[in-house]
Amino acid sequence: MNRVASALALGLCALLATPTPSYAGPQAENARDSYGTKASYEPAQNPRTYQGVPKGFEPVFTETVSRHGSRAATDGDDAALILTLWDRAAADGLLTPLGQEFGPDARALDAAMAKVGYGRLSGRGKDELAATAGRLRQRLPGLFTTIAEKGEKIDVVSSGQGRAVDSGTVFTDALTAADPALKPLVGPARTDPDLLYFHKAAGGAAYRDWLANDQRLATTLTSLTNQDASHRAAVRVLGRIFKPAFVQRIVAGKFSSTANDLTAAQAVYNLYSIAPAMRDESPAGRGWGMDRYLAPRDAAWFGYLSDLADFYKKGPSFADSDITYKMANVLLDDFFKQAEAKRDGTSALGAELRFTHAEEIIPLAALMRLPGSTKAVTVGQPFTYATNPWRGAAVSPMAANIQWDMYRKGDTYLVRALYNEQETAFKPGCRAVSKGSYFYDLSELERCFGRTGS
């Protein structure tokens, strides 16, 4: 038995039988953060509070990139892992009263995800995309009227993955249902994995090599995940489902070929975090009750563990490297390319709509230095909630999006960015048209982002 397992086993019965002392962790954070990047979408700002468009400017173009909406888990592995343990404990009579309810709840949730299709959009995901499309049209009614009158095209492009393709369909269906004149203007949906699945395409080759082989990354993630606080949280999570004798068997490695205390507790957490995405498929749409199986402090801790993995693997990561986000330049370049083509009169598009994944939104946010994605870390000062603002639930929830609206007055073109539908300043060094404004001259953005020669 290893040192951690020995220490945990010795104190296990006392830990489960007495009130748990507090530990230094993220338990006081916003409850939404505990879901990490599986958090369901909420627009970050009321559209009624947007700044007024500068006088004389009219909308001429909009472009977006959206993560797919809420979905089922990508596979049934978490349910299979924890239910294997649950079945064994049930046979041995070692379930808690609450734990006796866990197995049927987990099986029902997994069955609902299998019915939707692992990795496919859920009902909630479809609602998220349709509602975002509706707000886009409400924000720019004049633009879509002009698109219909001039017969401008609406381009739809995705990664090619099922949930991204479906997201594009749901989004454009919502647009055209509200304004049928737009329907013939929506081009055939196309796929471009180099643009919208770049972490798996040729442009991500160096990144994938780093992900698989970088020793600093591996050591950092192992040390931060495998800390004592994680094991204490895992024991508490498992103790809600299994009696102390069974939890001790897990900690002692009795089921090492199936799970250890961390992987078992993370499987419970993963079902907890995906359950809100499947709300519409639950009985009477009331939810799955998976939050009963993790105390808020433990949900917050496992949310932190999920966030730290995403932060290091996809986000700002280490301060001396841009390997996680430099490949997102292909997507930022496309934003500029589309805006410049509209300005230069070489584009017949009225809107460019892109649909992708967290693996693209998170690096793009870091590349653009969007709020929450501005601070990288060092080995000596690692990622913690106390010292870093990065939160998966804010950076890339389900249906996360970045939108640029472009306005024209004469030969001047202004751009306003929205991040999860919140007006958002461009990175430091970019000068808005006036102090406190969210509108930027396109030529200033070209200068600021080093595209002066475009």
C-alpha cells in the first residue's frame, strides 16, 4: 500500500464518522464554476445594456465562432466505471442509504445520454443555440433586413464533428424561422477542420507532440491533481455512496484494475457535471439530482481539478510558451480576413457563422487575451483559483461564442466584439474610438494585431 493510501486508510473511519474540517480549496467559489467547461450557457450581459452605436454608423456584417451547445457525455466510460463499483458494493451490502439511490440515478442518466447519442446535442444544447441566434438577430435587425434585401449570403462552416454540424443547423434554422426571407441565403453548410478543429489537424501537430511528451506538463498536472486535498475530497464523495469498509477497499487498491479513489470520485463528478446539459431529457425535465452525491465543497474541488487540466492543456498555461494557443492564429486570421474582405468590397457575405469546440475557443481566448485568459503561470506559482482568474465555466461553457459586429459610415469601419454576448474590449494596446468605448476602427485593430500589411 502506498503512502497516500496508507494514511487515508488509517484515518478513513474517523473521517467519515465525524464532521469534516475545512481545507484550503475553492469551496467558496461561484457554484457555477464547479461545472467547469461543462457549464450550461448563459449570456453574460443583458442586451439592453449594450452601448449605443456611434452616430451615423450602420451594421454591414457580423461574424461568429460558437462552441457546440450542451451535449451528452462523449462516452459511457464514467458511468461504467462507477457502476461496476456500485454493483459490487450492492452485492456486498455496503451501500449507504443515499448510495442505494445512486445506481438507478446514474443508470437512468447514462441511458438518456445513450439515447441522445454520446457526444450529440441535447435538448438544452439546441435551446442554447437557437436562443443565441435569436438574440443575434434582435441585436442587428437592420443588418438582417439588408441581407435579405440585397440577397447577401450567410456562410455556415463547422469542424465537421456531429455536435458542431448540428449546432450550425439549429442556429440557422432559428434565424430563418424568425425571418423566412433569409432561408435561401443560407449557403450549404461546409466543413473546415483546419480552421475549426485545428488541435487535431495538421496545424496542431507540434501541440499534440507537446501534449503527449512534455515532462513539465505531466509533472505539473500529476502533482497538482494528486495532492492530499484531492484524496480527502475523493473519500468524502465516495463516502456518500459507499459504506466505510468499501471506501477503504477502494483506497487500499482492492479495485486497482478498475479504479482508485480519485478516478472513482472523478467519475461521480463527471456525471454530476454533465447532468445539467441533459436536463431536458430527465423525468419531467426536473433534472437528475446528481448534485445530491457531492457536497458543494467537493464539487468545487473537482471542478478546480477539471479547470487546472484545461488551463494547462488548452489555455494560457506556462508563461514561457505559447504552444497551447499559437495554433489558434488560423481562426483569428479568418476573423480579420472576413472583415477585411467586407471592407474591401470583395465579399458578398452578410454573415459568417462558425461552429467548433472548447479545444478551439479556449486557445482563441488566450491568443486574443480575452477576460479571464490573460494570466499564465510558472512552475513555482502554479494555477490556483486564489491567484488566477481563469474559470472554465466563464471562458468556454457549452455554446460559448465570440462575435464581431462591423459597422460602416462612409469609408470608416468599426468593429465591436462580444464574448459570450458581453461587450468586450480588445487586448491592451488596441485603442477604441473613444475612452470607455467598445467600438474600434478596423484599421486600428489591424495595427494592434500586427496586420498592418493586410
